[in-house]
Amino acid sequence: MSYKEKVVSSETRIFKAVFPNTVNHYDTLFGGTAMQLMDEVAFITATRFTKMRTVTVSSDKIDFKQPIPHGTIIELVGRVVHVGNTSLKVEVEVFVEQMYLDHREKAISGTFTFVAIDENKKPVVIEI
């Protein structure tokens, strides 16, 4: 499989409903909950791309562009955007849509860096 095909086939999409137990006192999704979901999607994307053990080593600039109110649906989309020797970067975008309207917009975006590791938790080369 080519690099481009691997990127396309590893793209990960997860949908979640925003319920009251995940919102703050402003009735919007907790930032920490959003970041946890983003890291999970990024991890799944990295694992699907590499077919190796990977661990998060950093998250880069996470932009919260729109509040995400309870009673909405979010879609998290993870894509590999860069592959190095032992690491890769995954961009995650979060889209919010109203349950009963035809409206959808990007609410959050961020990039997560992962390192491929062996059974001894030592970095290993990512085979493309």
C-alpha cells in the first residue's frame, strides 16, 4: 500500500452526542473532555496507520473556535499529516452539528505527535 493509500485508509471518524454530564457550567463541552476525545481519535489513527504500538508524546496548539453546546452531535476526524523516522503527527478536527438542523461547523482543531515503540517502550522506526 502506498503512503497516500495508508493515510486515506487510516483516517478515523467518530461521532458522539454531547450529553449534560460532559458539559461545564456554561452548558458547553468541557475543554478537557474534548482534548481526551481528540487524543483517543489521534491514537486510533496513529495505530491504524502504523500497525504498531504508539504513545502520545505531545499535543500542539489546540484551537477552540466554537463552543460545543449540550444537545449537539460532534464528529472527530483524525488524519496523519506527517511521518518521521520514529514519530508521526495526527491532525484532529472536531465538527459540531445541531441534531435537528442542517448546520455543521468546525469547532476545534489540534495536532498530536506519537512515537512508535517496541515491547520495551523504546522508539522504533515506522515502516512506510
